[in-house]
Amino acid sequence: MPHTLTLKKGRDEATRRRHPWLFSGSLGARSGEGDGPAAEVRAADGALLGRAFASPGSSIVARVWRFGDGPVDAPFVEALVLDAVRLRDRVVPAATDGYRVIHAEGDFLPGLVVDRYAGLLVVQATTEGTEKARPLWLPPLAARFPGATIVQKNDLPTRLAEGLSTQDLLLAGPSIPDRVPFQEHGLTFLADLEGGQKTGFFLDQRENRHLVRQLSGGRRVLNLFSYSGAFGVAALAGGATHVAQVDVSAPALALARENHRLNGQGEDAVSFFAADVFEDLRRRVAAGETWDVVVTDPPAFAKKRGDVDRACRGYKDINRLALKLLAPGGTLLACSCSGPIDRDLFQKVLFAASLDAGVPVRLVERRGAGPDHPVSLDCPEGEYLKAFRLDRPGVPGVSAGASR
């Protein structure tokens, strides 16, 4: 008897609309053991809706990998992996070997993330179901990148919550490296596997870094929550006259120094400040500083719905202070990677920050992650990164305002 997940009556609408997540509250019954890792998903009337990998320890008890009839087998998963690779062949820019190869639901491979750093692939199997599917997704991945070292990075809250191992695992190659250099638009950066965020680097900001590079010629750039310093490296590559890197973490600033060194950028054009960013901003505002380009790229202030109100206050405060530092004619790139805060809400937060700062700005671009981070229209929750380009008018009479 196949392993079957039967939904409660009236709880199958999202699945029929091809949303891949099955929540525990929608599940009516489980039955059978089956002879494969994927379970059948059926409506209360017995209609087959698709096949999924189950994660019994999660509030999302299963993720659908195939809707309708048909197996979730090696040829099917191989086709999905190769389709994801072909997309990157089309959208990844020249002189770049650091990018996302597979973006979970955005590539119809729920729970699976794969990032490439030159000859290294870093995998995140975020759920028990994705872990069960490893015999299906690992062989085509290894075949497409022959000779690559493949590391499964497991230090994830979702795995911990499901009782899965959080120890990193070597899937291919001689050993797990601490740091790996890679190329992005011709610049060199280090992926920090040992102590870094995400899979070792924030690949999702690649095209936004390139925008800052294009905007920075002859300008002074303030990079807040700088982490590895990548926005600052891009700014100096674009001709910035000076960059200030601000982060609370001394190890992050040490990594930023190394990234500047790898690109032949001397420290005469860059300053490093180990400080709480909120406090640092208040000090700069009090000192009457002005900057031509300011980047606010904080860590996620909201991990869940209950965090949204507090997070919005944080985003408003940080961008209110940043706007006070923005010179007439300057640009603020305001970012949020908080999934529960959507684009419309983030725009409202930025409007409130502008009003309170007394600094009118125009919204020039709404941006997000690069095209190697696609979003399935069936699962819009996969869109998390917001990056708004706000330009302050250069006409004094327009840009003046009274802060509240």
C-alpha cells in the first residue's frame, strides 16, 4: 500500500492551485508505508493531487514535488535539476562563478538550495523530506559539476526543529574547506563556510552590488551592516572616493579587509568601524556628516509574523537616520530580507522614515534578488529580498524639510 497523506475535507484548495506546502492543520490522515520516499497526496474524496516528501516533525508536514499523476523518480528529479542549471546558463552574468544553482520552490525542488562558489557546491537540505530525496537530487548535481566538492551545510533552525543532524556533511570531494574564492562581475570574494552566514556569502545581493558599483564613481559611500564588505568592494571598483564599512562584528570586518585586499584595494580609501549600527548612525547624524551613497542591508529583523511590528520600527529607525545623512542628489539603497514583510509594507515603512527625517526622496527602482533566485508564482513566499533605490533631489528647495 503506498504511503498516502489525505487532506481534510475542504482543505485541498491551495494544493489544487499548485501551492507546494501542506500544513499540519490541513492533514486528515496518513496511511501505508510505501516503497519509495515520496508520498501520495490525496483529497478527502480520494482524488490524487500529487506526490510529496513528508517532514512529520515540521508544521509544514510535506512539500509537493509533483502535482497530478506521475512518479517522483530519478529521471523526473534529474530533469528538474538540469532545468535549473540551464536557467543559470542563461541569466548568470559573465566573469561570475558564484551564484545560486537551485532555489528551492523557485525551481520546483522544495526545500533544496544549492549555491556554487567556483569549484565548490554548498547544499542546504532544509527539511527531513529533502534529506530523504538526496539519492534523487545528488547524482544529477554531481554529474553536471564533475570534480566539484559538494558540501551539505546543515546548521539550520528548520533541521534542528525536526531533530535532524546539524553537522555539516561532505558529499563529494576530499575535504570541507574553510573559505573559497570565487568571482562576481570580475571581482573576487571569499565564501566563508566555517563562520559565514547562509551558505557562506549573500549571493542574492549580487545585482544590487553591481548597481552600487555603477552609482559610486566619484562619490563617498557608507555601507551599513557591511558584513563581508561586498557592497564597499563593489563601490571602490566603481570609482568611489571613499567607503566606510560599519558592522558590529569584528570578524566580519576582518573578512571585509580580506575581500578588499583580494581586489587590490588599499585601505587608504576605506575605513572600518566595529560598532552597533544604530548607535553609529546617531553619532554621524549628530556630527552633521553627509554621504553620497548609503546602503542599509541589515539582517532579517522579522523571522515570523509576530516579529513584524517590532521589525518595522527597526527598519524605519535605521532608514530615517540614513536619510538624514544623505546628501542632496544622493542615493539610499534600503534593503530588507525579512520574508514576513512584503514589498508594499516595506515601501510604507520607507515613506514613514522619509517623512520623519524631513528628507523627500523619489523611488527610482524596486529591486530584489538576482535572476538566479527565481520565485514560483504558485509559492510567492519564496520572494523575500527587497531593495529600494531612493534618490534625494539635488535641488535645495525641494530637498529641504523639517524632521519630526
